[in-house]
Amino acid sequence: MAPANVRYIMRQFSDSPTTANRILTILNSLMDAAIDLGWRDNNPCFGIKRIRVESEGIHSWTDAEIKAYEARWPSGSKQRLAFALLLYTGQRRSDIVKMGPSDYKEISGQRMISVTQQKTNVKLLIPIHASLQRELDAWIFEGQPTFLLAERGKPYSANGFYNSFSDWCREAGLPTGCSPHGLRKAAGRKLAEAGCTPHQIAAILGHKTLTEVERYTRAADQSLLAIEAMKKMT
């Protein structure tokens, strides 16, 4: 096999760059193994570049996917509480699993949840959305260190929660791309569609730059934003 053969194989999958890149990885490993075994003296994959894959990153939940999850997991269930914490605080799973009754605050009559983001160490006070308050009110958290507890009554680890949430999404008939972080992106999208400014969105999500905000709100409905923008034009 020569480099031209490798390029030819990759061209057969030009409509699926991810598959082509995966094949290149496999061939590269096979050729390295052949060299180790003395079957070849060179690797024909050497110097062949992977195909650039244009991606929007982690999938932002659509409104239809949100409704499908809510239809499967009724208000008052642990699954619905987890969902509400993710969507209505806009925080990462590593922060969701640590939230608990001790994080309740009340400022000027507004109930808030205090968060110190694990990834960035940013401190936030998140107003409690009415939909989240309804789910919190359905539970008695006396003695619990966190809002969400795993099967054995202990707080979730971030990875353990991810696995459980993936199972709940699968049971709701959602595609594999629906993840906890996708709800954080959906929160940014919904805030943008509601007419929130980039700075207001950053105040919820904890982003330090407006570039980060733009990345999270890219899925916002352009037509809704355009309508609201035109209403503001004088």
C-alpha cells in the first residue's frame, strides 16, 4: 500500500469526513503494527492530513426534544427535576450534581441558587425560574446534601449523572446527541430568543466573553430575533 492508495480510500468517503478520518486512524494503526512485525518498512499514512470536519459542537436541544422529555418524565419525578435544574439554571452537570438546599438564597424577595462553577470558579446567583421552583417544591430535601441523589442515596458524580441522564433520554426516545450540556446550550438559545442581551445571558451561563455567549446562542431562531429587533427600531 502506498500513500496514493490511502488517499483513494479516503476519497471514497468524501461525503462523510468523520468516517474517512476514522479509516485513516485505523489504517495508520495497522501500518504501524505491520512495521513492528517487520512486514513493512514505512507507513503510507504518514503525512496524510485528516479532513477538516465543520461542526456546531454539542447539539443544542430543540423545543420538540424538550417537550418529548417532559412528556416521558412527569413533574415530580427525579428525572424531571434533573432536567429542570439543567435547563433553568443553564449550568454544567459538574455544578448541577453539587447543588443542594444550602445553596438557596433570597435577595430582595427573589429566590436564587448560589453556584460556584467548578470549571471556571465563577460565582453566580441564578434566579429560580417558576418551572424549576415547581419541581423543587415537589420534593422534601431535609437532610439531603444535594437536590439529586443516586440510587443508593448518595450524591451523583458528574460522570454517574451523565450515564443516568443518558438512560433517561433514551427512555424518552431522544437521539443520542441529547446530552446534559446540550440543555445548557438550549438555555442560552431560549434566553436569546426571549430577547436577552449577551450580557444578560452571560450573567446566567457564567461566560466571561461575548464570544462564548455567541457560540451558545447560535441555534437561536433567527426569525424570532429579527422580529424583536425590528420592533425596537425607531
